[in-house]
Amino acid sequence: MTPDLVSELMRHLLREAMILAAPILLATALLSFLLSLVQTLTSLQDQSLTSVPRLLAVTTILLVGMPWFVERMVTYTRTLLGDFHRYVG
């Protein structure tokens, strides 16, 4: 296995990881911003006001998006195993 092939594999792996993590990270960042804005405007500084909605949002996104996440990972795995002959030998 050449160094170029290893870097190509790592590039594809990191790309897939970013694509899979993006919806959760973007929703959490946006929700955190909105909750911080509400806390600042209302002067409520309770930690559970930010933790519980974020946890619910992440859980909802994972449950709703699970078919897409699994399909994406299966496609990547099939592609990786389909090209296995390139990596060995």
C-alpha cells in the first residue's frame, strides 16, 4: 500500500465523517446560540435550560436521520470493501 493510497483512504474517511457529523453539529450550534440568546435576554442562567433541549435535539436528529446515516455508512463500507483488491498487494 503506497502512501498516496493511504492518504486517499484517509481523505475519504474524514470526508464521510464530516458529512455524517454535520447535521448534528450544525443543529446543536444553532440551538445553543438561540438558547444563549434567550438566556441573555431573560437573565435566566440555569444549566438545564440549555442541556435538555440540546439533548432532545440531538436525539431527534439521530432518530429521524438514522436511515440516512446507516445508508451512507453502508455505501462507504461497500465501496471500501469493493476496492479491497487495490489495498492488498
